[in-house]
Amino acid sequence: MPLRRAGLMSLITALGLSFLASPVAAAPIIPGAETMRQRISRFNHSLKQQPALWRGEPVMIALFWAGPSMGPERSITYRAEPAENPNKAWVVITEEKLPDDSVAGSRVNFSFVLRQGHWELTEVQEAWRCRRGSRTTGYTPGLCP
């Protein structure tokens, strides 16, 4: 039997994962109003208010930024260096088959650095694959037509 939304939200809260219910980064962005660096700074500040348990995991932090999946396909790639006791990490979240008439897919690249035992987001690069026009095969940072 599938969980109802209210039941799922209660489970998320009970597990101490309330950040999944309201991602900070999902707030609407007004072009020119806030730079990506400012957005990352605000996001990192909000992380300090979250449980330490998941701040030790770059994939969880990236999912917090990304919020719920927008399409039926989402893939996550994770890499950390050095292999033993890593202090740098990268996460890529790719979504395909988006229900949008101009955007077919999205890719977000996250860079992290380990500071004082917790991962801190240092860079976010967003790119889209368009449904029409000249950018239907690869991901590019510009808006889709």
C-alpha cells in the first residue's frame, strides 16, 4: 500500500529528515536578484541548522539543493578524492524526460570541500538540454527556446 503524502511527511519528520520536505534552494530565483555565489552562501548557512548526520554526506546535501525529482528519470553520480579520507567531492544530478515543452533534461554539477568535519557546497553549475533548437543533444547553461 503506497504511503499517503501526510504519512510520508510524518515519516520524513520522524526520521529527522525534514529538510527533504522544504528544500531551501527550491525558492524561486529572480534573474539578476541573487548571484549563484550568494545563493550558495545562503544555502550553506541553512545547512548549519540541519542535523549533523546528513551534513556528512555530499549526496544528501545535493539532493537537499535539488529538491524533489521533476521527471521520471533521475540519476546521481558521486566522486570523492582522495579515495582514503576524502576532502573534496563532486555530485552530478541528471534528470531526463522532464514534463516541459522546452526543456527535455537538466544536469546540476555540485562541488564540495570538507571543512571542520562537514561538507560545504562550493560550486553549483546548472545546465539544460532543450527539446527544440540547436541544443537538443547536449547540456548547456543557457535558457531553452
